[in-house]
Amino acid sequence: MSIFAKKTLGQHFLHSKKAIEDIVKAGEVSSTDTILEIGPGEGVLTEALLHTGARVIAVEMDMRCIPILHNRFKQEESEGRFKLIEGDIRDPQLLEELFGKHFLGNTQYKLIANIPYYITGLLFRMFLETTPPVRQPMMMVYLIQKEVAEQLVGRNGKLGNLALAAMLYGKPRMVAKVGKGAFTPPPTVDSAIIAITDISKDRLNGFTEKTFFALTHAGLANRRKMLIANLTHTLHLNREVLQNIFQRLDIEEKIRAEDLSLEQWVDLAKALESFL
């Protein structure tokens, strides 16, 4: 049994064996792993993950897929290696259930998914920045729009909000490009597999997430303007104070936000923590 893809859910079902193999390999999946998969659809990627011997917890909001998944993985369900949660990953009540003792609990896990383009940014933020009950995964492997993947790794030398978040918490890398023909129906753009490894909050030393993202969002609000002008206007910070801090940190006064390195953003967040 197969179903048609719903545009409203951003569905493009992956059928490329090569792409599936690349995703599993990028996740370094082994029999000792617990995998969280968002949007398994008909279970093509799920099957490959289970084939490694790993335990898979899948969250699916398309009710048409539920009986297909239960039937396809009834053996793995009976063995306790496959668990299915019905609903939207964005639902706070579902997240409480997901991170409760019957599912993830305090277990370390890897997040691996072919996700809809329209919630890509949200799912990165949700599992990197995290607010309880959500906990950070050990590793994140997403199949996403190629253009977004290139932004995440700073391919053009410019760092936007999503790239800065990924680099603050882990080490992002592009694994492989995936063409339109790997999906049914084919999307209008190419995709790519992105992996973020070594995920932690260890870099948050001397400043808070709130300060860091207030700075980056304000700084990148108008990319044509100089960073110092954006911070002065958006966060109402004293320009002279900013000029002194920029000079002390050896940051060019006329620099634009997207040209700052992650290390410079971190230094700026530490320097401005008490001002925000």
C-alpha cells in the first residue's frame, strides 16, 4: 500500500537507496543507538535504520501512514525496537510524551529525518536551543533543501542565524547532495544531507543563549547596514559603548553582521551580556 504525497504537509517521499545509505552512514548508526525519526512516512528510511539493529522512535502526523507503519514494522514493535507516536512534533503535549519514561526518558539519542522544508528552521532551533522537556540529541542528520544546507555550513563565507546556531552548539557539515529525482513527487529544488555532530551547550560560557541570539537576530536584521548601526537601532545600545567594545575585541567598526566569525559573535556576547 502506498499513499499520495500531501502538499499541505510538504511531503516528498524519498526512494533513493543511495541517499538512504548516505543518511544512515552519516548518522553512524549502530545497534546500540536510539534514533528519533520525524515524519517517517511509509517507513523507507525507518527500515534502513532498523536494519542496523538500532531502536527507532518515530513521530508521524499523517494518519494515513500510521497503519502502514504498524503493519510494516509489527515484528520490530513486538521486540520493542520500534515505537510510533502519532501527532505533530511541534505539539508541547506530544513532546512531554516523547521525552517521558515510556519513550526517550533520559536516553541519549540521535535525530535522523527527511523533514519538510517548511519547518526546517523550526526543527533545528527546537532541538539545538531546546527548552524543557526537549533535550539535545547527540547528533542530528537531516535531509533538507540544498540552499539551506549550504547556508548552514557557511559555504559562501557568510554566516546567518541558522548557521550561527548550528556552529554554536555543534559541528555542521554537508554530507551529500540529493537530486530532485530521489523523491516522489520530485520537489522543485535539490536537497542535501546535513549532519551536526558533537552537539552540546559547552560553548555557552560567560554568556546566555538569550544574549547571543538577541545579538545575532538584531545584527542580521538589515544585512546592508553595518553591524554597529543595527545593534544601536534594534537593541538601543549606546553607540560609543559599542565602538569601545569593538575596538577592544579588534572587530572592524564598519563590519557587517554576516561577515563576523562565530568566535567574534561569542566574544561580543560575553562583552555585552550585562547590557542585555
